[in-house]
Amino acid sequence: MNKRGVMVLLVLLLVLFQSQLWFGRGSLSDVTQMTKKLNTLKTTSAKLQTENTQLKAEVEDLKTGMDMVEEKARSELGMLKPNEILVQYTK
């Protein structure tokens, strides 16, 4: 094999490795896509964490006091205490 053949082989290997770097797994476009996906997942996780915290607080309120139970019964089920009168009006 002469010098020219070795040079062509080395150039082909360089092109092969560069193509993997630019277009293969771990390429610039792949990293950008994964970063966007990661940011979306972080946002979703933060929203779910907030919702989870609110639900935990609500469960704790339901376990400890009757005020929360009464509030839920009134707002969601329309329940009244004995001798109470419900007055509804519309605008």
C-alpha cells in the first residue's frame, strides 16, 4: 500500500467519524432535542409536584378537622345544616 492509499483510508475514516459526530447518536441536533424534552419533563414534574403538595395539605386537613369536611360538603354536595335556609340568586 502506497502513501496515497494510506492517505485516502485516513480521510475516509475521518469522514466516517465526523459523520457519526454530526448525524449519529449524541450529535448536536440529538442533544438539542433531548434538552427540549428534558425541559418539558421538568416543567411537567414541577406542576405535578405543586399539585401533589396541595393534595397532601387537603388530606391532612381532612384527617385533622371537620371544618374541611363541612366546607367540601357545602361546596361540592350542596349540603346544609339543620334549620338552615339556602338562598340562590343569579345575576
